[in-house]
Amino acid sequence: METVAPECGPTSPLVERVCRTIKNALDGVTDDNPDVRVGRHDGPRKARLPESPPRERAFVAPLLRLSAWQGFSLELVLSHAEKLESAKSLYQACGTMRERCKLVQERLAENYPELTNA
């Protein structure tokens, strides 16, 4: 079996690449098209439009990934809030996300009234 690491051991870029490959496999991202996720949804999904600004994807992609994640564990999340400062940061981040998601829901309901009947 041929190794991909040099004799001196794995380099930082190699470790990053291996980690990214594993993360993408767990998230269901294909190498051919990183905008199409497979294996984690009930039906076909459309690829993102290429003209979508990166700042929009920076919110939408993680939101969709978090909402679809089957491994959510409240205990695991709370384990990262061992001190008051980290608890405060997490609490504030959750509040901010709640507000932003509410704005998104309101605008989607305005644009697609049939969503509120679903």
C-alpha cells in the first residue's frame, strides 16, 4: 500500500485535506460538486445558484446543515458552556440566531403564503 504522507510525517496541508474529506463525507458533500449534498434528504435538491453572494451562503448553508443534522444533542452543546463567559457567548449567539431565523421565516411567509398552511 502506498502512503500519501512524506517520510517526515504528515504535513499540515495534508492533515487539513484529510479532515476536510472526512467532514465532507459526513456532511454528504460530493467532491464533484460541493454545492450538492447527497444522502441526507428526502428528495432531490437543487445546486446553489452560482450568482449567490458568499455572504448569503455563509448564513444559509450552515443553517440548513444544522437543521438537518440528526446528531443534535443538547447535552453536547451545553458541555461547551462550562464557564460563565462561554455560557454567555452561547446564550447570546442563540438569541441572535433566533432573531435572524424569525426574520427569514416572516419574509418567506410573505413571499410564499402557502408555507403558513403547511
